[in-house]
Amino acid sequence: MSAADTHSLLQKNLPGVDFSTDEHALQHYGRDWTRFHTPRPEAVLWPRSTGQVQQIVRLANKLGKSLVPSGGRTGYSAGAVATRGEWVVTLEKMRAIGEFDPIDRQVEVEAGVITEQLQEFARQQGLFYPVDFASAGSSQIGGNIATNAGGIRVLRYGMTREYVAGLTVVTGAGEILHLNNGLVKNATGLDLRHLMVGSEGVLGIITEARMRLIDPPPPQSVMLLALSSLDAVMRVFALARARVKLSSFELFSHKALTHVRSQRELPAPFEANSPWYVVLEFDNAGPADEEAALAFFEAGMEAGDIEDGIFSQSVEQARQLWQYREGISESIAHLTPYKNDIAVRVSKVPEFMRRLEEILQASYPDFETVWFGHIGDGNLHLNILKPENLSVADFQRRCEAVSADVYGLIESLQGSISAEHGVGLLKKPYLPHSRSQAEIALMRQIKAAFDPNGVLNPGKMLPDQTNT
Amino acid sequence: MSAADTHSLLQKNLPGVDFSTDEHALQHYGRDWTRFHTPRPEAVLWPRSTGQVQQIVRLANKLGKSLVPSGGRTGYSAGAVATRGEWVVTLEKMRAIGEFDPIDRQVEVEAGVITEQLQEFARQQGLFYPVDFASAGSSQIGGNIATNAGGIRVLRYGMTREYVAGLTVVTGAGEILHLNNGLVKNATGLDLRHLMVGSEGVLGIITEARMRLIDPPPPQSVMLLALSSLDAVMRVFALARARVKLSSFELFSHKALTHVRSQRELPAPFEANSPWYVVLEFDNAGPADEEAALAFFEAGMEAGDIEDGIFSQSVEQARQLWQYREGISESIAHLTPYKNDIAVRVSKVPEFMRRLEEILQASYPDFETVWFGHIGDGNLHLNILKPENLSVADFQRRCEAVSADVYGLIESLQGSISAEHGVGLLKKPYLPHSRSQAEIALMRQIKAAFDPNGVLNPGKMLPDQTNT
């Protein structure tokens, strides 16, 4: 359909809904933070209400159009890219913060509210919205819920799921559902709210949510520790968890440190190099907490697991120490990293990393790998950097071969091929490593129940079916 | 089918699976804690493994038999009763506690493990399983998960859902699913684990689970407070939540106190009567906590909201104070209580209770009502006691008329007609007051995906369909 035809069709059928068929808009709204696909949507639509979203979904059903629900488009799995002439439905004009009740400690938000906006709103009420990650300044609550976003405080506060007290959803069939309505307890049949969390836009479009806010934590302190081995990392994690009240426990390798120092021009934190570093953040409400933290540190030194360390003495120094961890992703972005977002049970992390190192050393000794991750959640980000002498295409091909080995190992350890980035288009071929055929068949049937004509995010999440 | 025919059919088709067609067993295993239905199962089966459960489900599909999954049968909604010649599949011989990993803090349990057994196991590991309620000595983990059990500490620790890190399930189609495998983060498509939690045996039979254990809380203290009005209750709740670290905040009415005192021969806790009482439990790790609690109490007294109070000075006294709340259900059991387990958002509790009192006073002035509940969760148990001069049948009929009014009010406040007791058979007709027709239609389709021949718990949860 020509842009002019699309234009008049939308104008006629969706009066009052903003849209664009402008090439620049199509390019901009047709992609997320992945760069493996060419955006090719037919139109971008900006609904301003749940009712307008319903009109759009109903029209798509009538005309056989496909829709791509679109949040902040900060995803790493191509869940929000539009490559097949879809209509992108962006929620960015639905960003009102609605009713807040201090007794319920719940706030109504439209799906387009930015994560940071909600964090700031909570602060203004003397409360706390704990979900936080690098893209908090541009990711949207609707997208966070659709991907069950995690981040750097999952260890203490859990994923986005924990904070969803209610949802308004337009299903693929065009029905408006009001799920759970902010109730703490509600044992009235199947919990469709929890089914929507992490559903990546294949069942319905989340238009509004009631988010739960919590008490703010006490003042936090930060330690940056240098650790002698991977086994030491796990022992120090167990020790820290027993001695202090942890909010974060983030691991990175010496290579990761090298990249972030170079890019941000940061000083070496310690005189000697160590193989592993950890940033941990924990409650420091007074002298008792301070003493416990020092006792933890001394115990780790005595055991030979901690080689050196820095204990933040101010909010400013805490912020500086976090830089060594937070800057990693950005510092390797120009090196064409092939990203793996993988998880195993926490207890299996050492075995997993050892076996993974063996695979990488044996088959791909020329690849540089940069490790970092949320060790307290068993979630590791394995970044493979492109050797200079390899073309991007060859690099990608070889990385996909690496993935086959990595995912085979993950399957044998009952791990996850996508810990917090979702499935989208990129991880779809690998889903059977983490989910059985019976599970995938059930997902398809659930998809068909919510979206009988398959108008929502077609081709995402569920592996392509082969004829048998 | 005669008992002898059933006997030989089971013996032939399920070698190695224990079963009984004995009348006493049928009566015993065919009912839960409700007493509104006559048990009439055809057989009781005792599988000892997930594989045996699968054999049973496959045979039921082949022969067109119906199955009732059966835990501790402590439910209040008739979700586990068998009235139509079903086979009761009791998990009580699957009560092994399996692998425990101290790093993951997860333990594998079979579905028949008793709640108290898991609480005790956690204690032995220096950890804590926080879900607790009156029937913890006989309820089973599988049943807790299938009903998303709540109880007295939801305010602090949430429902059973929070502690389910992995599930093994046999679907109605006879497929074995291993869901989530104990991962903290796993963004690989629709989360079927969360769909199973609270599914009341209509999608699959939960056979094993990986349960998450947590740090034990600091020492707890208890206060019993006498409060001047319902508005005072809400203000004292807000004050307590701001000043102390609450584990429980449990409300009951003066009538409830009268019944429990009479049945347990307890002394009057206070010299004067008050309309409402609250038991609260909170952290008391040292002098700072103690001072905060006293400051809270004094602030409540000064405001005129707290009329009197007792602060436990020992573990034994804490236990004694809890009796005034814990004994209520038992103390009214002989008075044929008609139980409602209802919830609204916490902020709507005062309005809800006022409007409910108006309904009861206007239409049913001869009914005695006993209120208690988990005020911090918005969950109230409204018990209507049978007047002496009314027959049981007439009482039930009139209570059902009350329910229509009560549920209408709940619907207008977007509340829940079953906060923690589930739907089962008893609440099924009322489900549309809490869930829309579109939601119920989706539930039916999900049920059909998991259980295409409808062998699992037929007639439960989903309202009967009328021909249109």
C-alpha cells in the first residue's frame, strides 16, 4: 500500500488518532536498541487513550494489519522492531501519572510513563520504586512490564512483576481487560495479570498500570572489591549475604575494567590487577551496619578471597565506584559486541562459567570476551568482541556457532537463554533450549486465545513452525 | 461402574499405583473443609511419583474419567470435593523433601509436603518459610501453590506465589512440564509457572516444586490494641506502618472477641470494651525498635485512636495475645457460620465496611455478624451466624441473598469475591462480580489448551455456561 493510501485509510478509519507515514518516523519508530534488522513499518500511530488503542486493534483485525506495540524501544532482543509493513503503536503520548493513594501506596500510570519519571514520583511521595537499570531514562513502564524488566537491584527487590498491582490491557481481539485492580489478595481464577507480565506484546497492548511503591531503603554504601578467583567470588557473595543487607552484588572481569577505564578515563582502582571485581551496595544506617560491613571485609581478606577493596565514604564516592560497573556496556559498544544475556541457578554459576571458558578457549581462542553481570541473580552478560581482522558478517556467523555451544551448555544446566532481555526476534530460534515443545505449544494456544487473528507482534517470541 | 469393576480396571491399567474404592476412603478423601456437598468419588489414588501421576492422567483421558487433584483438603471453597464419580488423586504419599542448596536457598519438595514440614525444614537450615496460616499443620505445598495460599503474614512477605521458584506439573493432556527450574531471572516467553499458581487444579496437577527460603526475621513482639472506631483502625494502621516494621496487622470486632473468650475461657484483655481490636506483630531487635514501638503506641493514644493496649514482654505472652485472633474461626464453627472471604483495596476498607454494615442492618437486622481479617491486605472475613430460630436451609437461602448484595457492593468497588479461599464450586456462580466475561472466556480457552478433554477438576472455578 502506498504511503498516500495508508494515510487516507488511517485518516478515514481512525479519526482523532495521530499518525505518520513519514519515512523518518518509520525509521525511528521501527527499531529498538538492536541493529540487526531494517525497519520497514507502514505507519506509526500515537493513541492517547485505551479507547483509541482499542479502535486501532479492532481496525487491524478488520483489515488484517499487523501491529507492533512500542515503548521506549530500548530492548536488546528486537521485540519492538517492525520489518514487515506493520503499524507501530507507540504509547509515548500516554504518559500521564494518575491517582496516587498513600494508604495503598499505589499509583496509576499510563504505559508511556518513563521509568525515571515513576522513580522521581515515588521519591516525591517519600516512597521508592526500586526497579532500575541503565535505560531508566528512556524505557517506559508499559515496556518494562511487557518484558518484566530486571536490572541492578533484583537481588533485593525482584523484577518489575513484583510491582504490578493492576493492568489495563487491550487484547489482540480488541477486548479491554482490567486485571486485578490493585488488590493485594485476589484468588478469583487464573491470574491473567501475571500472564501479561513478560508477554512481549504478543497477547495484548498494556495501556495503563497500577504500580506498587515501597518504603525507601536506608542510606546505602558501596564497596568495590578485587577478588582472587571465581570460587572466591561465590564465597564472598555468600559471606556478604550473611553479614550485610545487600542491594546489589555486581561482578565484572578484568577485561571489562580495562575497557571502562579506557573509555571513561578512570584511574586504576587498585595497585595490582585482579581477575575479578565486584561492586556491592548495602544498607548503612549507622555504626552497627558500618561495623558489620568492615567485619565482612576483614573476613574476606583473611580468607584470601578479597585481595583489595574500597569502602565509599560519601554519596559522591559511591557514585564514582558504581562507574566502573555502569560504564561497561557503553565502553564496548563500538567493538561490535555480540551480547548474550544468560542465567543459571546461582549455585551453578562457577561450573557454568568454567565450562563456558573452556568452550570459548577451545573453539574461539581469537575472540575477546567481556564478562559482567548480576551474580546474585545468576545472570551473566557475556559479550564477545569482534576481532579486528574479521568482517562483521563472518563475526556474526561465528558468534551464532558460539551461541549453539553456549545454549547447549545452558540447556544441560537448566538455565535461561534470555535472563532479562526477552525473546523478541533475536532469541526466538533458541527458545527450545530453555522451554520444551509442550510449553511452546501451550504458548501458541494462549497466543491464539488472546489474539485469534495474530495481529499483535507477529513473528516475535514464538519459534517459526516447520511443516511436519 | 461397580466398585469391583473400578477395582479391576485400576489394577489392570495402573499397576504399581495404590488405590482404594472403599466407602470410608471415598467419604474421607472426597471432601474438604466445606460441608455443603455429598462426597461421591469412584476411587482414591495414591501416586508416588510424577510418572505415576502422568499414567493416571493419560488413563483418565483415554477412558473419559474425571480427576480431582487433592492436597490437605483444608480449602473453604470446595475446590477439592468430588461429587460426580471422579477419581481423587491425592498427593499425600509424595511428601519427600529433596535437594536443598544453601547458595540458591531453594529446596525441592514433593507436592504432598505439609506446610509445617517445610517451615521446620527452613528453620533447621537457619532460614525461614514465611507463609503461615491456621491449617499449616495439615495443608500441603501443592495445594498451597494451586490456591496461592495467603495467611497472616502477607502484609510483609506476600503470598505463596513469591516463594515458587520452579514447578513440575502434569497437564490435563498428560504432558510433564518443568517450569522455571529455580531461576531468579528467566525472560523466555510466557511464564506458565505463574499461570499455574492459583489455578486450583483445572490446568494441571502440581507434583513437585522448588521453594525459595529467606532470611529469618529478627525477634518479634506483639501488641494487642483496643481501638475506638473503624476510622481509627485505618489511622493506626498508617501510623504503625510508618513507625515499626510490621509483620502482621490483624483486625477483629468486639463480637469476635466475645466468642473467642467464651470458647477458650480467656480473660478480658482490657477493663473496658472497645468496638475494634488489632493484633500487630513487628520486629523487635533491640532498644531502638522497642522505643519506636512505644512511641507509636503513645502517638495513637494521644490521637484518641488507641483506647488501651498490651505490649508483649515475652515469647509466651506474644503467643497468648495471638490467641485472641487465632481462636476466632474455631470459636464460631459450631454456630453454622456463612463465610465470606472478600477484599478491596486497603484504602477502600472503611467505605466498604460502612456500606456493608448498612446493607446488613437494613436487610438482615436479625443476623449476627463476626468480622475479622487481614486489614493490611484489604482482606476481610465476614462471618454471618445463624439465628437460633432459623432452619439451616432457610439460613443458607437468606445468606445467598446477602451474598448477592455483598458481591454487588464488591463489584462496585472493584474488589475480590474470594481473596484467598479460591473459587472452587462455592464461589463459581459469583465469579463474574470480580472477573469480566472477556476474562472468563480467556480462562476457558486456557483451560482447553492445558486440558483439552476436561479431565481435571471439571465443574470447578469456571461458571457453568448457559446456552445462548
